[in-house]
Amino acid sequence: MLDDKWLALIKVKQLRRQFPLYGTELQAENYREPPAHYFGVPAHGVRNAEALEKAVKTALAADGPTVIEAVVDSEHYVDTVYD
């Protein structure tokens, strides 16, 4: 799961159409770790490539599903995502 603190793709559309930003910011406060699990599925929060690599290896070795919550910066979406 990608966590960019916004509904960033909707934000891009609002910006491109020169609409005011509305209802797209999800997490204004500092980032918090995800819960230990989502509905019984283990969850791991990652903020860098090394942590992502470790979480993926752990997930692949697990006996069941795993959620990896990766914090990403959505600022580049304006330049790389098109309608």
C-alpha cells in the first residue's frame, strides 16, 4: 500500500483543472507507524529502500498475506501523471 498522505491523483486533477484543493489531504499530522495488523493481516511500515527490501523478504517468507505500507512523496505526480 502506498501512503502519500493525500488522495494525490485526485489532487493532481484538481490542480490541472484549477479547482481548489478539497477533500484530498488525508494526514496533516506527522506520520505514524501502521497498526500491527489490518484485520488480522500483519502490517509493516517502511520509509526507505532498505526497509522496503527487508519487509518484502519478510512478506515472501510468511505463511500468509502481509501488508507493506510504504510512505511515498507525491509531489512529482504533478509532473509525471496525466489525465
